[in-house]
Amino acid sequence: MKESIQQLKPYIPEEPISRLKERLGLTKLVRFSANENPYGTSPQVKEAVLAYVCSHDSSQYPDSYAASLRTAIADFIKVPAESLVIGVGLDEVITLLSRAFLTAGDSIVISTPTFSEYALNGQLEGAIIKGVPCNEVTGATDLDGMVAAIDETTKLVWLCNPNNPTGTYVSVEAIRKFMKQIPKEVLVLIDEAYIEFVTSVEAPSALPLLAEFENIGIMRTFSKAYGLANYRVGYLVLGQGLVNYVQTIRLPYNLNSVSQVAAEAALGDQAFIRHVVAANAVARDSWEACLMQWGLHYYASEANFLFVEFKSPEEAKAVADMWLRAGYQVRMGLRPQWLRITIGQAEDCKAMQQLLGQFLGTCTM
Ligand SMILES: *Cc1c(COP(=O)(O)O)cnc(C)c1O
């Protein structure tokens, strides 16, 4: 057994909803703990998948290059098709990048808290994880602190934007300034898993920086705003100098044809994305107003979730349990006494907010 693996804490995946419902004896359970899309998936995805499945059998390997999906993505975000690596979710992309660029003794720089897969995959390769705490009060990523944490061992810098779990967003201008301070040998990876949900600026993506810096990669996924988590499709955009290294270590048939068809159909329905993003922004406002009213500390979110602080770990757990009994599961354990709440549809948000109001109005914890 590799020593680096013996020390790992594995990612704990969500328990399937059906099993959890049975275990808790609930008739209704909505998962607001994994930032999945509460508005489901574009109906065009179902149509495309059915049409594909009806006209093909499964005896042949999929298109290794995912050419049709690749062209659609490249056209949509206006990058060369060769600059894309399409993975089985961003999870695979994060694994590929770590495997390609990290050797034992290297280091990676992350903001904390952030998505756990960067550190997990770094540790797997024997890398040292340098975590730079975000601003306690605002949740803002400490970009200057991240620059300062870089040394000659640093190979990768991960910047999740908006960041999971804080929900905070870093502007393109701030990233540009940040990039100017990063040594050319260090690759900066911007995880834009939630970029569609940003509504405070017109053009929130760091994609334009690809033309200005060679040492930047941008990652996107179909799992969140596109509501395609089950099909596992994510992609990386990387400059010509580096992209082939990642392509080389990708498994040749990583992405099955149904997923390729589904993602292309999802990309084609931008009206669905506009609807999801607009509804999420309204529900997000209602949550923020509610949290403010109850005097709870939270971070201003540009994503489809909110990170909220309670008075004590006991109170956070009591709130999570109270919601769970009512059929709403939220995410605990990312930080003591904080909960991450995926923003649901208006009706569910309202029900959760009422329950929270009752709890805080009556509890003496
Ligand atoms: C959900 C999430 C991912 C994982 O995306 P998949 O494409 O489903 O593997 C990647 N990064 C962040 C920050 C996420 O929250």
C-alpha cells in the first residue's frame, strides 16, 4: 500500500436518497446537501438520450475524443476544440491534473475551506497541501495570502470561483492581478463549477484570461446549473503547451456516448439555464433576507448554496436534524457550527425558512 493512501480521508459520498428515506422513515426527502439542481434537467436532455438509446446498441466503444460534444463546447465558450479535456465530471479532471503535475514533495496552494477533492488528490500524489484561510468575516478568498504561500515546491494553485462551500466570488480583474504575481512555472486552476449562478456581473468567467496567461486552466461542469450530475461530464480548458499532457493520461474511453449526447443537448438549451439561474437568484435573495432577519452570520453567495454559521456545533446539528425530520437534508461537517444549504425551489425554501424561524424563535440553546 502506498503510504500516501494509508493516510487519506476518503470523500464521503451522499447516501442514496431512497436508502436514507427508508432509514429515517421519511415519506419526503429533498437533498440540499450536494448542490444538485433542484429544477432538474432540461427536457431536451431526456429526448436526446431516448432518441440515442432507441437508435443505438451498446456494443461499440464511445467516441474517445467526444468530437461532437467537444465542438459544441468549443463553439459555446469560444476556445479552440483542441484546448479541451473532457472528463467524467470535474472529479476526474481534478484527478488527471494532480496525476499529471504532482510528484511527492511538491505542494499545492488552496484557500480554506474549499472543495475537498483538490487536497485529497494532492495527498494521493504525495504533495503537501498549503491551505490559506479565507477571511473569517466575509469568507473572501485571501489572494495575497495565496501568492505568499507559493514557494519553489508549488506546482498547482486551485481557485474555486465561486468557492464551495463559502459561495464567495472573485472578480476577473482580481484574478488578473493575482495571475501577474504567480510564477510562470505554477499552474493556476480556476474551478468554475458554479460560474453560471453569478449574477452580480455580466461576464463572470475567467475564460478571457486564457489569452493572457499560459499558466491558467479553467474548469467547468454539467453537474450543477445544467442539472446533469448523474451523467458525469466536466471539462478543462488549458493552453496548447500543457493540454496534451493531460489528454495523454486520460483513459481512452472515459466518457460514454449517452453522457456525451446528454451534455450536448443540455448545452443546447440555454433557456433552461437562464430559468434556473434567475429562479436561484430570487430564492438566494429570500434566504439572505431570512438569515439577516434572524441575525445569522453567513457569507454573501454568488452560487446555488449558502454557508451559514450557528451559535454552536450543537445548534448547527439541531437545525440540520430539525430540517431532516421535515424532509430537507443539508450539509454538515465542512466547518464546526456551519451548515451549507443548497438553495432549493421557492416553496421548499419557504418551508425551510419557516421551520428555522420557529426553531430560533423558540429555542434557548
Ligand atoms: C460539484 C463540484 C465539482 C464536481 O463536479 P463533477 O463534475 O460532478 O465531478 C467540482 N468542483 C466543485 C467546486 C464542485 O462543487
